[in-house]
Amino acid sequence: MSDTPNVPRLLGPVQIRALAAEFGIRPTKTLGQNFVHDANTVRRIVAGADVGPDDEVLEVGPGLGSLTLALLAVAGGVTAVEIDPVLAGALSRTVADHAPAQADRLTVVGADALTVSADDLPVPPTALVANLPYNVAVPVLLHLLAELPQIRTALVMVQLEVAERLAATPGGRIYGVPSVKARFFGDVRRAGTVGAGVFWPEPKVESGLVRIDRREMPWPVDAVSRRRVFGVIDAAFAQRRKTLRAALAGWAGSPVEAERRLRAADIDPTLRGERLDVADFVRLAAVAGDPSTND
């Protein structure tokens, strides 16, 4: 913890509990609240995100401000989205006390991250860095990547099992809907593991870091195209044990039509969904959306 005026003083276990007591905060499972109290962990997250003075960082669920303070030390600005009104109100005061030189670079938005849009934010974020609430981690991540195309990198902390699923590759047992949908936006990889002991209250599971680097994708990423692709993905994994010909029968209208579309997309109808990568699903959705293939 630094005493230098221009360097934020990061929070430890004593400070976290003191702040919680001061503001009458009791962590709730409903909101997935587990507060990080280890300075080295938040420094590691910020380093892994590779953000700097040119970045406008979006943080979701800042809680008591552990990660916020570390981000303010390096980023050009931080917008923190917090659904809990008590925590949202307390964050600015905490930052003013622990990082007065950076306080003007923080904006707190009291909102639900599942519904927040670009219009709710003061500036378009270039990076997403967050300890996401476990119970809504994947929906929040996918929503923000869809709504905020200016985000070029994302480093999120989620439940370890979720991190493994997000970063899974085709053919594996845990490869599924989150794996494919995350890859619709960019390259996905694991970025480390975080033990339960750095949180208060301590969760019963470990956490994992996942990094997504958005790149220029070789397919359309507009809302209509995304919904079309995601619809095929959902259908393919709804019945994992079935072949694609059978699993996609409802989506296509019949097993025969599903097979025709699969073959038109150069995909073996006897495969299962876990064998396809995101490019296969994009191609299949494009075939289904092309009127010339439905004659």
C-alpha cells in the first residue's frame, strides 16, 4: 500500500471489512457479491488486461473498489457499472479517500450490466476489466461485447468452471454455447486461476481469468447476423447427444431440410455440435438466411 499522493492506496482485508461496516454492506449471493481483498491479485488482473493511459475501461460490479483503484492507477478513465445503489454511492467516496489524484477519472453508473447500453456510458470503453458476478457472468459478458463494439480487449474473472467453458475448443466435453458465442467476437484464452482465499466472503469455488481480444472478424457482426448465428448455436447444443441433422430439425423445419442446409454449408450432418467451430456456425447461418438456398 503506497503513501505516495499520486498512487492509489489499494485495499486489503482490514480495509474491505471496515468499508463494508461503514456503509452497512452485507454481501449477497443474489447479486453474486464476493469482494477481492488482495492487492497482488488486482495488480495481476490489471497487468493481464494490458490497459494504459489511452484506455477507457469499463468495470462491472466494482463492489467496494479494490479493482477500481488498481485500474485508476494506469488507465485514462474508468466507468464503473454497479447495480447495488449502496455500493454505487460508496465507490466515489472510497476513491476520493484512497486515490484523490485519480478521482476525476472515475464515473459511476448505477445500472444493471445486463441492460446497459452505449447511451448509458459517458465515453465508449476500449477495454472491459471486471470481476463479474458469478450468477450472470456469461450473459453480461456477451451482452457487453455485443452492445459495445469499441471494446477491443476484455479480461474478466469468473467462476473457474465458467472460465474453462469460455476458453474450451471444439471437440472437448465442456465445449458448448458460451465457448462458441465468445469466439464470435474474437480470440478467447485462459489467463490464469485465482484462489478462493483472496475474496470476502470466501466462495466455495476457485475463479478463473479469461481474456478476449476482439479482432476484425471475417463475418458480419451486426445485430441481425449475430442473432441468426446465435440461434443456430443454441439449437445445435440444445440436444448435445443428437447428430446435427436431428438437433437442427426444429430450427430448419425438418431433418431433411437440416441435412440439406448442413451439406450446403459443407458440414457433415452426422457430426454433433461440439465438433463445429464458430466459422462453421456462421457459414450454416448464412446458408439458412440466403433465399437462394431455400428453393
